[in-house]
Amino acid sequence: MLVHQILKSKGSEGVLTVKPGTLVSEAAKILAEKGIGTVIVSEDGQSPAGILSERDIVRELARTGVGCMAERVDAYMTVKLVTCERDDDAVQVLEKMTKGRFRHMPVMEGDTLVGLISLGDAVKARLSELAMEKDALEGMIMGH
């Protein structure tokens, strides 16, 4: 399955972004309210400057305490983004996420952010593929 198929199955909610300078406390509130694990940091909503995850916030809370909540997302976001494109294969995306030990990947079209997929999205797509392959093989074995 390709990334664009995963994005299509997710619907058209778009990618939630926050501007650089947003307080970590505000980003955490957005993550909690939306039930998501990460936000993209972007000045214009199209060009990602970084990514901030729940894990980033929790690590900093453990390291420095609640004072980090008054800091800007810029201080803790990951700036060296690993991205994918619409035509990438879900298995390749899974491999990148597993190797890099992260759970969210921005989807880019050139320099423009067009989506975000999670490890769960990629696993779900792969499981769907495997179920279809299983059904096809069973059909061939049974002579259907």
C-alpha cells in the first residue's frame, strides 16, 4: 500500500500545525484535546520547521520539571525531520519509523506538507494488505 492510499483512508482533516513561538503548554493542550500524539511546527502551515511529540514533552518534564511548559515549542521540537512522499510504500515508511524510533512522519510534496501518517496508520495499512493476500491465497487453494 502506498502513502497516498493511507492518507485517503484517514479522511481530509489535514495536518494540525502550531506556529513557532507557541508555548509548550498550549501544544500539550492541543495534543490532549485532539487525542493526537504530535503537532507539526510551521510558520505558514505548509513548510514544516519541526515536529513536537508527546514524548518530547514528557522527556523534558522529567529532565527539567514543569517549567518547560512555559517554554516555546521551538526549544524542544525535532528539527531534522524524516519525511516521506505520497508514492512511498507503507513498508518503507514502517522501516524508517522503526529504525528512527519515532511514531509520526510528515508527508511532503516537494517542500509542501500534505499529510502526516502515524506508525499505527502504517501498521493498519499493512495488516489490511496481509488480510487481502491471505483471502486471495485461500481462494486459490480452495479453487475459487
